[in-house]
Amino acid sequence: MEPMSVFGLLKVLGDVGLVGLILVLWWQDMRRIARIQEQYKSDMAEQRRMYESNVSLVKDYQSVASDLKDVVILNTQILTTLSDEIRQNEYCPMQRVEKKRAIKEVGGG
């Protein structure tokens, strides 16, 4: 219902008196407040859904970050092992032979 015009208010005042006019205005105001409360309720429900969606997103990101941390740790361990093996030169037979010769020459000469 739309707000009453001045002529509508005067007609209600003439038909039901001042108390009736006050009751009609009060009733209209309560309907307006109820509509505002319903709109507020729907806005809060939408906001709650957005927060729940954000919580879900954070949980998913947390699991991805945890997996990524495991991958980084594993890669670091592998690269450390690889670096040690390269420095010790365990896998190239030609280099191992030259390394032993160099050690003998330094120790024997």
C-alpha cells in the first residue's frame, strides 16, 4: 500500500476520528517496518552465504598451500641430495678415475 495522501488522511480522520487516524498511521508504519526488516533479513542471509563461501574458499586454499609446502620441502631435499652427489662425483666413472689419480698424485708427489 502506498503512503496516504493528505486527502486520504482527512477522509480517515472524518470517518473514524483522531484515534482511528493514529491507528491507521501506526498500522501503515508497522507494515513499512516489517518490509524493511524482511529486506534486512534477506540481506543478512546473503551476507551469511558469502561468509560461508569465503570459509570454504579459505579451507580449500589451506589444503593447496599445505600440499605446495610438502612439494617445496620434497624438492629441497632432492636438490640437496643431488648437490651433495654432484660434489662427491659418485656417478661419472671417468671423473671418479681422474679424481682418484689426482688424489694419488697429490699424496704421492
